[in-house]
Amino acid sequence: MAKTKWQIDAAHSHVTFTVKHMMISKVRGSFGKFDAEVEADPEDLTGASLKFTIDVNSIDTDSEDRDNHLRSADFFDTENHPEITFVSTDIQPDGDDEYKVTGDLTIKGETKSVTLEAEYEGRAKNPWGQEVVAFSVDGKINRKDFGLTWNQALETGGVLVGEDVKIHLDLEATEEQPQTEEAEEESLES
């Protein structure tokens, strides 16, 4: 099958993360605004191209004070670095419907190569006749690699915020509909 352009369905997709808190529990969070440019044959991702963008201001950890601290210069510094981006550089098969997706991840102005594990969940047609595909993606990064170094020592030893951040994405995408000549002419005229 040829490569097709896909559009992320944000209403049916989720970008979440988990980090250790006080070395004994976990804080979970999500980003509510994100987008992607995807060109792929979903049944063979090896030739795919992917650019994923996250609006860091959309962070949500169920605590307004913590979210505001995460937006501050202590962490993401959203005033100067409002987006996180991931651009794929290599995709290799890793079993049935599983892939290792390597790319350049940029957080707070720092770009590092990371490898994520992706699984093709399947393909279907929605009630409106559009082709829909789904993927799940998992990975882990060290936040200090991206300049997210703020921490606080605990009285009992250890630190308040863990270094490792686990990332999980559930992505659903619909096939972009090719523009008709008429629609293309209208967009050129406006």
C-alpha cells in the first residue's frame, strides 16, 4: 500500500506521562493539545514520516499549582519554549505490528535522539466512511537530558521528583481526504 497522509483525531487520542513523586508514588499527567503530520502506510511503518507537536501549556496533572510550576522556568519554561516536538528519523520493525521509532525529541530547546516503541493497533472504517488507524506508543526519557533539572531534597533522603519520565500515547488517525479540484481552486482564490 502507498503512503497516505493521516490526521490525528484529538478527541480519540491521548498523550500521557508518569513520573515518580517522593521516590515512592507516581504523578500522572497529560497534554490536552497536540497535533501531528503523518505520512505512512499504517501496515508497514518503515517508510513513514512523522512530526508530532505538543502544546506544553496544555499540561494537566490534576493540580493547578503543580501545572503552573511545570509551566514556569523551573521546568518547561513555556514562555520561551511553548512546544515539545518529535520528528522521526528511522523506523524499524520489531515483531508483528511492532516498531522501534527513533527520532529527534526537542524539549525546552534541547534536542536528543530517542527511541520509542510503537504498536499498530489496527484499521477500520468509521460511520462516515473514513479510514481510521490506531497506534499505541511507549517510551522513557531522563528529564535532566532536556534541561528539566529542578528538584528538592527530602528530609528522609532522596528527592521530590524522579528523573525518569514514562511516556504513553494512544493515537487514532483518519485518512486525509484529497482536495477536489473545486475545493483547491476555492482555497487558491481566497
